[in-house]
Amino acid sequence: MASEYFPLKEGTRFEYKYKSTEFEGIAKVFIDIVKVVKKPGKTVAQVEMIFELRDTHTDEYTITRDAKWLTTADGVMVGGRREFPLPPKEGFTWNEAPDANEIVSMSDKVSIKAGKFQNCMKVVTKLAGGDAGKSVRYYAPGVGYILEEYTGEDKTCELELVSVGKIPPPPVKKKK
């Protein structure tokens, strides 16, 4: 089933390590799927993205799955985008001006800290049609977004899945 390349499961936390030429060190990024609402013809997930480097900041956005697309309203490296069409098919292309996207494989093998994944979908984005660099991202069946390597004119970065688990409960405040 197409949805398995980006499952929207309430209470799920994805932990990533994030390296970028925009900062020194390795950041931790948590993508928490806080709430999932099914509406006629679409599913909308409320997401909290927590970025930790020297300090912590949090952003909230949505991920929407409808009959034709899985779309994120924000993200770690770039703002919102159409992640991929539904159902995904190898060779499918789409434009999000000025970028050109293509699903180049549905059978890649990816080995990262979070594990070894088979039958991954590989999406290549040519930034400004290829004039400004490219992005290569991978989605593992049953897991979701696991790896992205971005090489642009303005920055180079890599986002790699470290683990998938449950969103931890909020810390208990100690009484004085």
C-alpha cells in the first residue's frame, strides 16, 4: 500500500541526526506525530519538530495525505513540499517550480544507524532544474522518511534517521 512509505501514526517520534554547512556540530531533530485526524478524502497529521543543537526550538506544521499526494507544510531542510504522489510509481515526475522531482527507484537498499532497509523509494529533486544542485531522499516501507542528502548552492546537509519510537511523556515538574 502506498501509505506505508510515510505512515501517519499518532504518538510516533522519529529521531534524526542533522549535519549542515549552516552550523557546526551535529543537531538532533525530533519529528513527533502528535495527532492524526481523518477527514473525508484526506488524513491530516499535526506534527511538532524539535531542533536541538546548542539550544532547542520547536515548530509545528501539518502533513497531509489525500487521494493524490503526501504533502508536508514544513520540514528540516526546506519548507513544505510535495513529498511524493499517491500511489508512488517508479519513473513518476513532477515539478514544484523551480525544482524538478522524480521517483527514480522503488527498490533501493539503505543502511544507516537506524537499521538496514530494503525496497526503499528514492526521490531525486533537481534544484532549479539541476542548476542549483540536487536533493536525494529515501523512504522505507512501513517506516517513512529515513535519509536525505541535500547539495545546493547555499548549503550542503544530511538528515539521517536514528530511531523510531513513541513520543515520551512530558517531564514531571518537581514540587518545591
